[in-house]
Amino acid sequence: MGPMYVQTLSLRHFRTYARLELELPPAPVLLLGENAQGKTSLLEAIAYLAMGRSPLTTTERHLINWSAVEGGAPFAVVSADVAYRERRERIEIALQQTPTAGGERLGKRIRINGHPVRRADLAGHLNVVLFLPEDVRLVGGPPADRRRHLDDLLSQVSAEYVRALSRYRTALSRRNALLKHLRDEGGDTAQLLPLETALAEAGLFISLQRRACLHHLTRLADEYHRRITGGAWLRLHYRPSFDPLRPTEEAARQPPLFEALEDPPPREALLAAYRQRFEAMRTQEVTRGVTLIGPHRDEIRFIAEAVDLGTFGSRGQQRSAVLALHIAELAWLREMTGEAPLLLLDEVLAELDVARRHRLLDLIGSVEQTILATTDAEMFPAAFRRQALRLRVEGGIITPL
Amino acid sequence: MESIALPASVTELMEALSELPGIGPKTASRLAFYLLRGHAELALKLADALHDLVEKTRFCSVCYNVTEEDPCPICSDEGRDHKTLCVVEEPLDLLAIERTGQYNGLYHVLHGALAPLDGIFAEDLRIKELEARVRAGGIEEIILATNPTSEGDYTASYLLTRLKPLGVRITRLGRGLPIGGDLEYADAMTLTRALEGRREMEG
Ligand SMILES: [Zn+2]
């Protein structure tokens, strides 16, 4: 892979956009416009192609511009030509509403160079780091948001991770439905066993990948955090709901041992520990009708100077931690893929002081393509504005300035 | 679907048709009017077939395949190998395996696969009956020929945990079947290869 950038972007019926055909240079791009005109949606569209899901919603029908649909089956299409050093690829995701026996169904079709692929196959094709103003809420918000954020990052580079997540979700929803049935109607508990094997296998893979990723991220984020805060250390603390590396309750209360990664116990032993834990939890889980352990219950905390920022951090501290995390993500993607990802920044500069703004502009200089959305171009130094492509975004229509 | 413009006999047919899986109200009304508009012969043929379906056919009390006589012709065929049992989800899967002409054992039809999300659990399938058949003795190998889908695999794994203690050889169809597809749509050549390539399942 070579330096990567989005060369053309086209949208049909996506969010605010009825139709958009846009050519982009391997340089900074400034999107200027008032709020709710389509700046964020454009960044979202590119992130959608990178991750295979929107970082802004879990309800994909919200992506369709219903008012732009003129008759026929409602649909939305996002596609981009991505340029690499020596080749080009076309990535496309299409959503289409189709009637079925049981009502409407939203179909999703992903293609790379015209060939239909699965979501997992998107991994490694287009990598982005997205900075959103509301990301500051990651630190103190619900744990599911932090898990999803980490999953989106890992999903960009590892098809195996995407497949494991999907296997895990299927087995989890089946097991939860079965647990409720066993609680309400009774039945053979041996039906749980194949699902527990599936959960243990996928869950083990997911938690080891998350652990390894956080191990790198925390090192990188700490470095940037010290720089932007004048020396305060930062740690991303992974707290798995069940740690197969430390299967006993007492050991699980200790902070995770990252050294354990170098020499993890054999897989069979870890899987056996997982299954034993399920067995020990069985009565409790049947009573509750829900699966209580596994990656879907993992927690990630932001700790700075021994203070949990999620609970006790000021908004300013949380902002620094998220900025450090995003910069760490960029470095991590570069380490993993050997290439700089795209930077997508939404109104981020407004929240930063001058020193941090300059660090961010340095960062932009280190990647092939950055797309920045802002209401105020004056925020950027004149020299920066001159070298950037400036586009006006108004009501889902884009015009060069 | 109440309407004063249409006689009850037509709306009743439309309603009945739209209760079939995969048929929406639009298709139901198209089918109803097709039969109404000069296809009387076809309509009566359908009526007879539906009548016979209810009156004459039932499930074989041994293998649970659809049959007009009980036990079914396969179960009562002395020329077949009564030591081998092939477990399938649906009668159409049985038909697909019969079409290969390469299998000479008996069958057991589960009538579905485990699908907790759709409310289908072990007690909803003919699993108790399968276990009783194996316990009665005389069976040496069970071929689990559930579909190569995630539900089919789940069902096969569950059957393995349930049947393994009974001391029979348990095998699963070999690779080569299109993943996520149904057995009934697989061609005879592919199915024959999957049968020949069956391998012992590990718990
Ligand atoms: Zn029979």
C-alpha cells in the first residue's frame, strides 16, 4: 500500500445530500459552512467506507435521505475512489429498502472494484481517524461507546476481528434468547454448550486483540498526553468483565498484566477457563436470562495521574485525554499498516488553545490527506488556508471557493 | 383486507394465501386473480391436492418424513442399510439426498433447526424421538446432514453432545457444500461428494 487518499467521493441520497460528485486532492481540505449544512455528513460518509458502519448512528436507515427519494425503492449510495501509490480502488456501500413478507428490510451491499464483498473484507482498504467534538463524551459516557470506538479502530485493520465480532454477536443473542427460554419454560441446558464454545472462541480472540491494541494505544497516548498537558501521565485501563488470562476472581481485581501478552497461556487452557466460568455462572445467568460475562461487558477507563477521568475529570482534562487517544490511534494505524490514515476533523480546533492547535496542525502536515470541517476559517493560519482546498458546504451542495 | 367491492370467497382466498411464508398481500391478490380469471381447472387441481395433503399424508412414526403409509416406504424397505441414519432438517433435504442415488441408509427428519431467536428450541424438533431410536439399538452410524448454515451447525453440535454418550459413530457431511445454503438446493454431484467426505465429529 502507498500513501492513501480519497480521490473522488460520490454520494446519492446520503443524509443531507441528494447527489454529490466531489474530487479531492492529496492535501488538506477545508469544508466551510454553517451547522447542519452537511459538513459532518461528508466526514461520516468517508468513515462509513473505512469502517463499514457509521460512527454516528447504529440505525442505518437514518443514513438515507428520504426527502430526496423520488419514487421507487428508497436507497442511498456512498462510494469513493481511493488512490494508493501505484493503484486505485473503488469502494462502495449501497443501502436499499426492499419490501418483504414481514415488512420492510434494509439491504446493504458492499463492493470493492465492483466485486461484492462482506463487511470484514473492507478491513485494510481505507483507514481513517475521525475527530468529533462529541468524542469528549467518550471518557465519561456509557462503556458501550468506548467498546464501539475501539472495535471501529480494530475493524479497520483486521478482517478477522470483524468476523469474530459478528460470530460473537450471533452466539450472544442466541444464548440470551435461550437463557430467557430456560428461565421461563425450562428445557435442556446442554443447548447452551455449543453457544458457549462459540462465545469462548470468538470472545477470547476479541479480548486478546483489544488487550494488545490498548497496550499500544496507552503507550502512544501517554506520550502525547504528557506533551499537551505539560507532563501528566495517561493510562487507558482495560477491565475485561472476565479475564481468561486471570480466570480467578481475585486475580481479576488486579490491574491487567500487559507482560502476560508476551507469553500467554496456551489457547486450550484459556478456552477451558472460559467454559468453566460459564458453567459456574449458569444458575445465575439462567435466573437473570442474560449473559453476564464476555467482551460485551468489558470496560475501558481513562486514568490520568491516578484519577479516573470518566468520573472525576474536568471537561478540559477529558478533552486532552480524547485528543491524546485520537493521536495515538493515528500512530497505531500507521504502525499497523505502514501508512498514514486519513484525518477527518470536525470542529476540533475551536475547542483547543493555541499550543494544542499548533500540535494538531503539525499532525495534519504528517499525513497525506486531512479533511477539516469548520464554521470559521479564521481559526486557521493564513499559510495553512492558502495550501488547503477550500469548499463551501450549504444545504448539501458543495462549491469551491 | 375487508372490502365491499370483492365477494368474500375472493378475499378469503387472498387472506389465506398471504399467510403463507414469503407471500405478501400484493402477491396474494395477484395469485387469487390469476386463479379467478379462467384458470378454473388449475384452481380445482390445487383444491384436490390441498385436500389430499391434509387427508392422506402424515408423518412416518419412525423417521418423521411425510408419507401416505406408515411406516414410510424407506423405513420399511428391507433392502436398505438399517444401521446408518442420516439426520436432516426438512423432508426436501431427504429428497435431495435420495436423488443422488448414493445413499442406502435410513433417515430422521428433525423438522427444523435450533433457532433460539425465532423461538425454536430442542423440544420443538424431533430430537427426543431420534434419541429413542438410537437407544433402541441397531444403529452404528449417524450422519448429521443439517444445512451448512450457522443454525445447522449449531444443531449438529448440540446433537453431538446429546448422542455421543450413546456410543454411536457420529459424522458430519464433508466440505464442499455452499456455506450458508440449503441442502435441498445442492446438486447431486456436490451432495455425493459431501456424503463420501463425511468425517467424524469431535466434541
Ligand atoms: Zn420413515
